Amino acid sequence: DNIVYKRDSNTTILLSDILDYTAGNLLIREKKYDKAIIRLEKASNEWRKGGKNNFNLVYSAYASISLLEAYYLNGNIGKFEKLFEELLIDSKSIPK
């Protein structure tokens, strides 16, 4: 919780997303869903806002999937459904 990255370069964005993704998944395992959601929402922002197609998006995309899990386990079905639809619509625009 005490590590803060500036998110002003591709490297710091990636490091921040990896840290938040990992922390979020550990918090899910500890059943601390509210804290996990905060970390995973932060980590998934690059993917969800349609960031550039680069290596940064890998952990951000993983975080989006883990965020679905956290919403579901925390009983936030409305947020789960909204994010699921958002991810489903975005996946249709990905070139094959």
C-alpha cells in the first residue's frame, strides 16, 4: 500500500499495474473484496479506457478479469454486469 508510482512512462504504468493486479488478487484470496476492488479498478484502467496497444495492457487486461471476480464475490452484481458488458463490447472491436 505504501508504494506509489508516478505513472508518467510506459515502464511506471506497467510496474504500477503489476503491483495493483498482484495485490488485488492476494486481497481476493484473503476475502478483502472492497480493498481488492480498489486495487483492481486502478490496475484495469489502461485497458478499460482503451489505452495504446502495447505491453502495458497485459496486466491491465488481467486486472479487468480479476475485477469481475471481485465484484461477483463481493455481491456487486450491477458493477459486475456493467463491466462484463463493457469488456464484451470491447472484445468485439479487437482485430483478429
